[in-house]
Amino acid sequence: MKKPIAIQGVKGSFHHEVVCNYFDNQSDVVECMTFDTVIKTLLDEASDEIVMALENSIAGSIIPNYALIDNNHLSIVGEYYLDIQHQLMALNNQAIEDIKEVHSHPMALLQCKAFFKAYPHIKLVEAKDTAEVARQISEQQLKGIAAIASKTAAALYGLNILAQSIQTIKENETRFVIVKRVQDNNNQALINKASFKFELEHKRGSLASLLNVLSDCQLNLTKIQSLPKIDTPWKYAFFVDVTFDAYKNYEKAKSIMTIMAENFKVLGEYKNAKR
Amino acid sequence: MKKPIAIQGVKGSFHHEVVCNYFDNQSDVVECMTFDTVIKTLLDEASDEIVMALENSIAGSIIPNYALIDNNHLSIVGEYYLDIQHQLMALNNQAIEDIKEVHSHPMALLQCKAFFKAYPHIKLVEAKDTAEVARQISEQQLKGIAAIASKTAAALYGLNILAQSIQTIKENETRFVIVKRVQDNNNQALINKASFKFELEHKRGSLASLLNVLSDCQLNLTKIQSLPKIDTPWKYAFFVDVTFDAYKNYEKAKSIMTIMAENFKVLGEYKNAKR
């Protein structure tokens, strides 16, 4: 039997929406309150795959999640882009004037900050998970408190949407990845994207030379991020995503990169989900 | 008279430590509870310069702060690297066994998470500012609550340090920048670092060509970060830092970049503070 998929958050969270879209609505989930617990569930084999947010168009990469994948030697086997629309929701008999506090995840609060400038009487309170707040409001019949969460959460917990898509930037895409303990994408014909990491000495032109190789091998760069290596001054780690048409081109680039860069490591090979 | 310097947080915060080190101990500060307020203080001319954290070695870039500088057309005029050491502190008569809750900034809690695994009875609570919690514990004589903050905060608010340097990664450097409304670094001889932003079409090799130019002009890349442009699929914005020995080399690169890249914009020219 297929094991449940571990996610951060509860049912109705954006991670859960990704599970419903990437897998199907019937997929069982393990609700975890932190990304650390998500990883533990995978390592303990209570779950064989997990879903994790990795970057969004507003705040950029979620570096600690990259570190969790990297340090635990896990593999990205898929990706999914979710258009995150934040809905303000409360119990049915509540108007926006009745709301004294809005509880949600810090990222959701940050993204909706401008909306609340018109409601200075509302206090913004940080919470662990967007959907968890919706569930609590529903279960404990909390008056005066609103959640910022998904439409799925409103439907699941029977809350009334007071305002739709309240995030400042209307296009709000978050990239999620599906992660397993080991790479098991055997069908190379389906693979057209890869994520990897490498290190370089701080030598002029070293990154340019490497990107020239990627370009010569017909790879397209879709993401690049440098991070100074902790404990090693003047050494940089780079996280790079590339897309390609032919797996053999990628293989060629890989074999050159292994020689040119230090500690070259593939974090995942998968199907590009970006339209 | 010199106007006070706006910072996020209160006296004793890491931002305040940067003011004391970059300027001097006598510098007056405006204590702001959010980065938005810091920016407003600068735009309203209540302050002529501000200090902002921009990236750290664990979590990477603080993208919203980049956006604040970029969108408000401000200029980076200096940088400072602070080795952030987190101290656990409480009232004098408290032992670690007496502590029920630790309140601190989410980033500080994240960095010290491993330490608290040995103390499962302690609840971690997110707060706005590291030093603000220390001040509250002191002023309200709060028992059972500890703060994670700087040594300066412990000294300033008369708290006792229960455990030193409790962050997981002992080398914990954060990069702060000094920001003004306009660039006023007139002495080109002192300038050997610059931050800029540009956009590129998603065309194979476009970034590699640009980095070749930087390398040809003798510039060293110290940071690169791509961000997909919101509302413009397949267009990328890049945030890049470079160091150089001669300002004229940088000027040459700048004039080529202006032609090669789209929306090339200098975010700041300043003295490299990295040893």
C-alpha cells in the first residue's frame, strides 16, 4: 500500500493543495508542524515522499529547506508551481469590522500586509500554519479572529470568506518540490530539468567559465543563487537549476562540471513543471 | 546636527551593534519595529541614513529588504559584517530549569533550534525583535521567560546570560548595509565594491556572456541571485555584487552592462568591508 505523503501544515494548507494537484485528492497525508518533522517522517520511512515549498516569487529561495534536502542527501523527483491566493476567512456570523486579530503564517502576513493598512484596528499575529488557524477558528468557534488561508481551507472548515485574494502582488507563485530518499526517475525521456549544487574558489571568471559550459551543452539556466560557504571564507556554493531538451546533453554537462567544479552534487532530476 | 540613524529593533539589537561599530557608540538611533518604518523614517527625512540586514550565511538574502531599497530608489553607501552570537538570557535569579518560554525573532529561534532539543519543556515563541524581549523581561520583571539576544542587550537591560553562543552554526555572519536616499560617495578611490540589478531575456547563454564581460573587466563576483520577474514569465532579474581594484574598470563594465542587459540599475557603490 502507498504510504501517506508528509507535508508541512494540516489539510487545507497550500502544501496539501499541492498533494491534491500533483498526486490526487484521495492521497493520504501526514500533517507535520515543522519542515524538520516532515524530513524525519521521510527518513524514518513512515512516508516515502514529501512535499516542500522551495521558493516563491516574492521572498525568493527558502534556503533552510534547500539545506534540509542537501544535508540529508535526499532527492528532488518532481516540482509543482502553485498560484497562491490568500483568502481572509472567519466564522459565518462575522463581518470584517468584528475582526480583532488575524492569525497566519509569517509569510502570508507579509504578503497581505498592505491590505490591512485600511484596517488599523486588526492585529496581525504570527502562527505556524495558515490552515491550522482556520481549523482552530472552526473547532473552537473563535469569534473576532480571522485566518488567511486557501479556498480549500475555507471549504474544509466551513468558514466564510470575508475578502478574496488579499495578497498585495496578485500573481503569487510558489514552487514546491516532491522529495524522496533516493532518486527513482528511471525514465530519462521524461526528465528535462535538474537541480544541482557546486562550489568554486573565489577566482575571477570561475563562474563565467562554468556557465559557458552549461550554455555550450544547450542547457538553459532557470535559477542561480550563490551562498558563501560557512566556515570557509572566499569559497562559494552555488545552487543552480537547468532545463534541457536532451538528457544526453545534460549528462555531458554533468561530466564536465564534475571535473571543473568542487563538490558537484545533483539534488534532483525531474520533469519541468513550468508552463 | 547629525540626524539619528534609523534601525529595526531597539537599543541592544544586532542592528544597534552595527551602528555602534560602523559609526560610534554615541550615535543616536531611531528605534523602529519594522523595516517599513525604517524606510519611512529615511524617506520622511527624519533620518539621513539607516542600517538594514541584507543577508546572512545561514538563511541567504533577505529579499524583501532588497525590494525596499530597489523600489524606493535608495542607495547602499556602506556595508558591515557582524558575527552574530546568540546568548540566552533571563532575570538574575532564574536558572535554565525555571524557563518555560523563550521569546525571540523567528530567525534567532531558527538558528538556535538545536540547542533547545535538550530542553523540551521550553516553548519557543516568535517575537518582533531580539533586544525588545530582553527589555520587556527587565522592565516587567518577567519570570520563566528568556530572551535570545546580544551581549550588548544583556548588559543594557541587566540580564544574566544562562548560555553563551547557543546558535547551531558557530560562525554566524550577517551582512548589514548602510543606506541613504542618494549616493554621496564622491571619493572614487575608496570605492571597491558595487551592488547592481539587471534583467535578461530567458535566452541560452545570456548570463554567461554578461559574466564574461565582468570577468574581462577585472571584476570579481561576490554574490549572484536570480529572481523570476513577477508578472513577466521567462524574464529574470539578477542581483549581483562585485569587487574591483580600479574604479575605471568598474566604470567600463557599467557602460557595457547598460547596453547588454535590460534595466541595469546600480543599487550602491561603496567600500568592501569583507576582510
